[in-house]
Amino acid sequence: MKPGDHPEFFRFPAPEGRSRESEIRLDAEGHFHDHGAQVEHARLEQAMHTWIARHPDDGRYILTNGYDWTYFTVDDAPYFVRAVRLDGDQVILALSDGTEEPLVPGETGAKPAPAGGAASEALYTPVKRGAKGGPFEAKLTRHAQTSLAPVLVADDEGKPGLTLGGRFVALRA
């Protein structure tokens, strides 16, 4: 049993002389930074994506590996869709934490990307419905959005949507 499985784990004080606040930041492109420098070790960054959670009391984003935890800053979305795969009438999302799950088309929509982002608008979708603190928002990377091209269409009124299994599903406004 990891310490993180204890019901009071997130209420324990920080170790002596330490704080639960950090200088760790997840930018709008899905890269972690610590004290202003991008985390360059690929396996560490990959691990950090698997540690994303919400504090059970205040809902703030935290990184936790089950042995310790810290608050961190999220500039845009906590998860990113790195790739999509069309599987019959489903779109399967490959998430930044290495997991996959199906897209819920009617809950996916475009919104303005934060200031300083590479694109003016991006697609976002809820993910991790079954996770503690979920669902979480995921931003589709440019690659993932481009991969939707075969099923991305507009209806007669010009509203964007997806055609899956022969039916049109509008993107959320």
C-alpha cells in the first residue's frame, strides 16, 4: 500500500522545511517547466503526465506519485490528446499520460487558446471521467486535430461536427 492510498494523505503537512507549492508549470503546448526551464528529460516529462490529479479538498491541480504530492500550475488544459485513431464509428484518443479512451463527440468543442498559444483556437474534450477528481479537460494537439480531417465536416448551416457511423454529431459551441 502506497502512502497515497491513505485517506488522509493529501491532508498531511509538507515535509519539514518544504512547501506543497511548486514552480512546476504545464504550458499550453503540453510541456512541463520547473523554475522557468523546460523539463528536457523525456521519461521524466512522460512520468509527470501520469501524476496529474486534483487535490480532493480544494480542486487545485497536483502532481502525485503516491509517495508525495505538490501543487503545480496549468496554463491551459491538464491533459493533451497527442493522436487520434479512427476505429469503425469511434474516435480513439491517445492521451499525454499514455492511456487511450474514446472521444465523446457531442462534448468536444473549439474554444480560444490562451494568450501566447501557437493557435488562435483549439479543440477540447473531457477525459478521465472515472478518475478521482475527473473529468479533466484535454486539448487536442495540432497533429490530433489534423488527424480528425476524414470525419470533420460542417452541417447545412455551417456548424462544425463529426460524421461517425453515418451520422452527424455537432461539436459543442
